[in-house]
Amino acid sequence: MISVEGTNLGVTVKKLRETKGMSRCELSEAAGISESHLKKIEAGTRQPGIRTYRKMIAVLEADIVIRDLAGTVKGDCTARAQKVFMESTEPQAEFLVQVLEYMAQNMKAVM
């Protein structure tokens, strides 16, 4: 079982796929999605529904625990940030990530 609290699920799927020695093509065919869609999922630029994740995880013969942070400040902020990211273009999303990374690196100086 893999706990992915705070982890990008796409990165986890990619690590599991590589550990199993599967190609992206093999996993995409077995999970019923396109190879290009899987590539975007692994890169973190696409967030498919839980059913798609479940299909991929079943093919990879793994278990993933997802903690529900709904109703917490962190969870609510995560949901709002996800909405902003999902509604942005790829260049906007890349810029937002850079801003967040900068803020994370310099948070101690601010607080």
C-alpha cells in the first residue's frame, strides 16, 4: 500500500508503472485511456477522475490511500487552488507553480 498524502498521483502512477516494468503504452491500453492522456496524467498536467485512477491502480496491482482533507483549512485551500489550476492555461499553470515554489522557498522569511 502506498500513502500519497501531499503527493501528485500522476507521479505515483509513473513510479508504479516503471517499477512494474510496464511501458506507458501497455498501461494506457490496459486502463482504457490514450497514451497521450496517460503522459499528461504522469506529468501532473491532467487530473482525471477517480475511476481512471482506480483502473490504472488495479492494472498496476497496487493500493493507494487518499486522505480526505475536505473541511480543513488546508483541504479548502487545496480545493480552491486546484480549481484555479484547472481553469488556467498551461502557461498560466506553469507560472502559478513557479509563484508557489518561490513562496514555499521564502515562507520562513515572511513569517
